[in-house]
Amino acid sequence: MAETRHSSWSENWRAGMCCPLKLLLMPVLLDYSLGLNDLIVSSLELTVHVGDSALMGCVFQSTEEKRVTKVDWMFSSGEHAKDDYVLYYYANLSVPVGRFQNRVRLVGDISRSDGSLLLQNVEEADQGTYTCEIRLEMESLVFKKAVVLHVLPEESKELMAHVGDSTQLGCVLQSTGEKRMTKVDWTFSSGEHAEEEVMLRYHSKLRVPVGNPQNRGRFQNRVTLVGDTSRNDASIMLQGVRESDRGSYTCSIHLGNLTFKKTTVLHVILKEPRTLVTPAALKPEILGGNQLVIIVGIVCGTILLLPVLILIVKNTHRNTSSGTSTTLVKSLENIQKADPEKHVYSSITTRELIEEEESSGRAEATYMTMHPVWPSLRSAPNNPPEEKSAGGIPKPEQAF
């Protein structure tokens, strides 16, 4: 009786334990029987510029250690477009295909089920959907992951900054986020044949800007890592730009054995001193051809007309002076005609005036206006003799 109970209990336990296992295996068996044995992960989006690199991750995470037997990367430019091979991996051999040759390579660790792909020198035609397929040994399940790549116009690789300003030098490795950078190096070169100078190094969580001992670390305290390292952003900020900072800046991002590089050329502009703009400071080049002809014509016309203007001014002044002189002469003649007696004066003082002056006590000089006299007896003998007054003084002639 006890054995019967024990056997029935064990059967019930087995049936209860097997039911969940059956529920888990049913979808897998159903998918395999229907051919739906693909495990698809939601697609990711990535945006890059023409000429940059794009790191598209494809990692199959599993608690069981299974060897990857095959990796395929496919590309589709649209919904109804045909899929093209980008790269395939089989039997420890990685082979790029088609127009992606020399631009793609498998950078993941296959032993860890990592089939990540690096696409370099991105072109505008590379925009589309990239699908990764990973097949494991003794496993019918296929792991799929899609990445939608958006391509933007090429970003300028040259920067311009004024002396004394600050400028940011960008360096970002666009990736889907499976890999993190472990090391960053920033170097500077002032010319083609100049020696590269290490200006900043980053390792783990240590950020140490260093300089060339010969230059006494001229980048010391002027370079700061401002990018988000968790997103593979190694951008830096250069403060207090100097004239000697013009040159090429190269960023190297290390993700394990993978190295990504980007070079930026910096042009430094000198700040011109502020001065007052005067006509003498204007250069002839800023005048157009028509303006120059007009100015020359005005100058030549002024030079030719200057003598004429001088003659006109002289004639006007001469006419004014002669008119003034004529007016003065005429006025004097009119005065002489109107009162001709006033131009003869005599200093002879009369006796009556002398007596009056003596009586009044004044010593003022008195002038007597005389009429014009006739010629003397010597010059005119026919004239009668002059009559004398009682005082012996000849009487003045009466005017006729």
C-alpha cells in the first residue's frame, strides 16, 4: 500500500515538473517546425557624417558558452530593396564583399559571441539598414540585430579661432554602445615635418593634460576633456588660443585593440587693433574704376578752372576799387563847385577880433575867410588904386 502511494506521488511530481518545461519548449519547437527560428532584437539607430566611422555592435549574450560558427552582415537601402552582403565570417575567416571592401572589418571578439562591425569612410550611399546574423554551434536559433544608419553631409575638418578665444575640438566615435573606449590620446603637430607633441592623455578615469618638456608644457592648464567618455566622446576644449597653436590636432580613441583616429586643422586669426578710419588710411584698392575716374576728373577740372577764377576775382576787385575812386573824385568836385570860397584861408587877424580877444582874455586863433582877389596893380596898371581905410588897411574888394 505504501509502495503504491509512493509511486503515484512520484508520477504526479514528474508530471507537475514537466508541464512548465513543455510550456517553455513548445514555442521553440513550434518555431523550428514552422521555420521561425530567428531571435530578432529591436533595431537601433545611428547617425554619422560622411567620411566618419560607424561602429555597429552585434553581441549575443547567453549563459551558455557556445561557439559562433557563422556571422553575416547584410545591407538594405529600403523596404523593398534587395539585401546585399557586406561581410561574412565562417571558419575563422572574415571576408568583406562588394563595394564595402577595404571599408569594413569585423572588430568583435568572436570567442565571446561578439560580431561587431566597423564601417569606415562612410558614404552617402551607405544610408540604410544593416542586419547582423549570428549562428551558434549545435543551435538552430539564429540571433539577429538590425542597425539603421543615417548619413549626414560631411563635417568640416577645419576650425578657425581668434587669438585669446576658446575653441572646442570634437572627436566622437559613433557606436551603438556595446563597446567603451579605454584610452584617448590627443597630439599636436605644427607642420608636415614637425614632431608630434602629446597634449592630453586619458586612461580609465584619469585625465592628465601633459606637454612636451621642451615647450615647458604650453598646453598645461589650457586643455580640458569635455566629452562624455561613456558615449565614446573624447572632445576637448582649448582655452586661451595662441598664435603658435595653429596646426593639426589628432585624436586617437582606443577600444581595446581597436583604434579610431580623427584629425582637425586649426587656423588662428590675429585680432586687428581698432583704429580710426581716415581718408589717408583708405587703400586705393577699395575704390572702383568709375569712382577713381570721377575723382581724377574733378581734380583736373579744378586745376584748369583755378586761373580763371583768380582772374575773375582780380577784375572784380579792380572794378570795385576804380568805382570807389571815381565816386570820391566826383564828390570832391561837387563840393568845390558848390562852395569855391572855402578853399582859400587867411591867417590875417583883424583888429576888431584882436581887441575882442584881448577883452575876453582868450588866446584862440581866429581865421578869416577871404574872397578871391584881383591881380595887383603891377600886373594890372589900368586898375584904380586901392582905397585905404582910416586905419591904413586897404579895404577889401567888393564882389561883382
